[in-house]
Amino acid sequence: MIGRLLPSPGSPLPQPPTTGTATLLLWLLKRASVPIIVGSLFAITSNVIQASVPAFLGAALDSGIENGLNPHIWAIGLGLLGLFVIYAIGDTGQAYFGTLAMVRATFDVDRLVARQVVIAGADLPHQASTGEIASIVASDAQRIGGFARRMPELIGAVVSLAVVAVLMLSTSVRLGLIVIIGLPLVAWIVTLVIKPLQRHQAHQREAQSRVTTITTDTVAGLRILRGIGGEDVFAARYREASQELRRRGVQVAGAQSILMSLQVLLPGLFVAMVVWVAARMAVLGEITPGNLVTFYGYTAYMSWPLMVFSMVVQDYTQAVVGTRRLGRLLRVVPAAGTVRERLDLDPSRAVPARGELVDTSTGLRLAAGRMTALVAPDPEVSAAAATRLGRLSDAGPTVTLGGQPLASMPLEKTRASVVVSGATAQLFTGTLRDALDVRCAPDPAPAEVAVLMRAEAERAGLADVDQQVRAQERQMPGDDRLLEALEVADAGDVLTSLPQGLAGMITEKGRSLSGGQRQRVALARALLTEAPTLVLIEPTSALDSHTESRVARRLAAARQGRTTIVVSASPLVLEACDEVVLLDDDGAERIRSTHRDLLTAARTGREDARAYRDIVARATGEEVES
């Protein structure tokens, strides 16, 4: 029943508004509106009951003074008992649905961040730091969720205050007016602390992001730092950033201490004033002793809604700071395509385009169906040319595929047509199977599959059930193509190094594998996309010569008839290519031929061919012979 009240976690997430912080925060609260509304109904019930208790006590006191213990008092007592039972249910419901609202908002923030990271792609690090993104997920999401959890409490407190004001006005207009005028005044004084607190918290979050960024960068490059003796430099940077974070934290603590002091002082002064006025009225006979007890109960109760309001103010300031940072992240636009295209991106459903690739800025032409290598004096030039071919950015020169500009194609068609595999192998935590087959739907629930396998093994009377299950888990439907790709990439050692084969786990960033293994897994992953045009940037730079030679030959055979562009200066790779294109410093074609023909032309003294030979020789560290 409760699950039906909430949106499914797997339901599509609409694109949020990013025009302003308040608009975005309101959108997140609307996403959690169902648990907030239900929790508010429970909160109103429990708070109104709690607010009305003093009226029952006052009535019982006046009745007891006049008539002693009588049936009327018994009726009031039983009524209070019933109300407290309802109060307990309401308070529990408020806490439960408030927690659901918090989970909903927190989960939505995490999903938005994850989706934005995917949408922005390679352009994201230029506009947002790793520490800022990590802080949004680890801290800001919790703050926004905490504010959503407070909403039922706030609504219940406001309604109960209105009920108390009406009850007090019906008993004494003077006391009722004191409450109606005094409460907004107290609330206004508390809000004076909001802006300084927001400012200090924003500065603290920025400092926290810097510390997180330095920490992640240091951990990622710890081995390199030790090699060059740079630990002290980064330790000093971390120490300086952490001290700045401490100073910002002290400033936040100062503003929070003022707010907490006002939370205690102002309600206390307000209660004392109301009780003093009510006591004088009782002495003068303007109200009964029961009315005095009732008004004292009302004023004592009102300190709780004021406390709730103060806590909501504090949670609101933190939520605003977090939402502002989230909004900045959501305003990062992708370098290629639109946000809508990125949201609907599914290359597997697009009909890929084929044909000759042409870089209009340099005139570079790459024939369809051939394996072509790009070589340049500066490796960055050839890598940049290869990157342009994959439309990783819509800014800059136009590239055409089969005569059609890539920028005019739907993005999913571009991604289905041209796949670029970068020089650095990026692997994620998960099984080897998941790391390879990135374009296919995930396998059925592994736990359920394992249960079915064990049941089948037990029915067959197998002695070692777990061993049989593990053996079957290594081979699942569709794994043949994965094994073929691993064979082409000469990554059989990766498969055998994992106890469970394709079901074996790869740790964060593939650190459980060597550099060469990571590179070969990334190559196998690129091959499994089966793209008509595949662009590989330095795919064998971390391999030894024997492995590199095998990979180059197998790659040429596996991609026979499809367009493959390789950025490499390795003669073993260049030998396997159908043709080699030497680029100049601007990325334009300088000379084109096979590797052997270029070396032959270099011996005859042709200047362009000699420049090519020098680049290859520099890459291998020795003179290249025919």
C-alpha cells in the first residue's frame, strides 16, 4: 500500500528546472509531495491533540474545584486517554512518512547527480571539481532530504498554532492577541540569522569541496607522488585546505550557536510574558483558575512549534546551500548534443551510418572499410584529430560521415556509428562481464539465477553443488561474443586471473588489474560495440612487443571490412594497418601509404617519408629497418 504512494525508484526522472535555487528546491519537494502530504496529515492530528490537552486539563480543574471527583472528570480523563492513543499513532505516522520524504528527496538528488555526470561527459571536469560532486552526493543530498523530512513537522506546527490562537481568542481576546502578534515577531527575529548562516555554510561547503578534491587527487596519484618525492608538497596543500575548512567551520558554529540560543531564549521569554499576563488576569478574577492552567499549557506548548520553526530555518539554510550547488552542476551543458538527446541516448536502437570520414577543417579523408593509422610529430595532434572524428564536442570543425555532417545527426546515431576509445582505460567496479558488455541490458538477477542453478544441481544429485554453480555462472547466454573479444584483445590472462571468470569482480578503476590488462579489457569493450567506425587512441601503449604484435594482427582480422582508425606510432601496429597517414602540425595530411612503403621511400631520401621514419624511430627508441 505504502509502495504505491511513492514513485518507483526506477521510474524516469524528469528534467528539473535550473532557473533558480528556490525553483529547484520546490521541484524536489514536489517529487516527495505524497509522503509529505500524508505525513502532514499525521502531524496535524498529533499536534492538534497535543495543543488541545491544556483545554481538557483546565476544564477538569474547574469541574473538580466545584464538584470534586465526578463523572464529568472521568469522561474528560477517558477522552484524554483516547486522544493520546490517536496522538501516538499520528506521531509515529509523521516520523515514518517524514523519513520516506527524506529518502525520496535524497535519492532524487543522487540520481540527478549521476545522470548529470553521464550527460556532461568529458566536459564535466572543466566546469566542476571532483570534490564538489562528491560533496553534493555525500553531504548536500542529506541536507536537502533533511529539509523534506521537516516539512510535515512544520505544517503540523503551523496548524496547531492556528488552533491554539483560536482557542485562546475564544477564552481571552487580550491573551489571544498577544499570541497572534508575539509569535510572528519571535519568528522574524529568528530569521535574521538565516542570511549570515547561509553565507558561512556556503563558504564551508566550498572549503570542504577543495579538501575532498585534494584528498581524491592525492589518493589517486599516491604511487606517483612517492616516486617523485612529492608527498610533502601535497601534505602541505591538504594541511592548508583543512585549516581553511576548520576556520569556516568555526564561523558556521558561531552563527549556529546564536540561532540555538535564540531557539531557547525567545520562546522562554514569550512564555513567561504570557503566563505573567494570565496570572494577573486570574488574580483580578477576569479568568478562572482552570483558564490560567489552560493558558499556561498553551504557552508551554507553543515553545515546541517555535523550536520546530527554528530547526526548519536551520535545515532550510543548509538545503538552500546544497540546492544552489546542485543547480550549478545541473547547468553544466554537454559538449556534444543536447540534454534531451543525452537523456534519450540509446545507440543500440539506432541505425548506424557508414561511409568515408572527412575532417573538413584539415581535409583529412579516411576511407570506409579500411584500417588506417594516424601518425603525427606531436601525439596530441593525432589524438585531437581522432577525437574530432567521434563528435565528442559540437564546437569547432565539422566532420562528415558518408557526406553527412555528424553534428546534424541524432546523437544516438552518431554514437552507434562512430566509437572512440581513449588512451586511458577507464574501468568501473563490477564484474568482468559488466565491464565488457556495456551496451547490453544487465543479466537477470544473479541471486535468483544462482538459486535456480543450485536447485537444479541438487535435483541432479551433484556432490559439490557450489562448485557446479560457480562453473555454470562463468558461462551464461551471450558470453561467447565476450570471450571472442577477449581473445582478439589477447586478454585471456585477465579471464583466468579472476576466480569466477566473467563473473569475477573488478575493483575500483580496475586497480586489481595491471596497466596492460586494463588496456586490453578496454580494447575488448570497444570491439564489442561492433561500431561501423572504431577509433582507437594508443590501444597497445602498455603492452610488450610480443603481445602488441598478436593484438595488432587479431584486431586487423576481426575488423576486416569495417572502418578502423588507430592513433599509434608503434611499427607493430602500423605494419598491420592497410594504410598510414602522416599528419603535419596542424592535423592535415602530409603523406599516405603503407608502413613498409613509407620506410622504403625514406631510404630513397623522400623528405616526408624520412620525417615519418624519424617519428617511428623515436617511438621505439631505435632505428627502424625494413
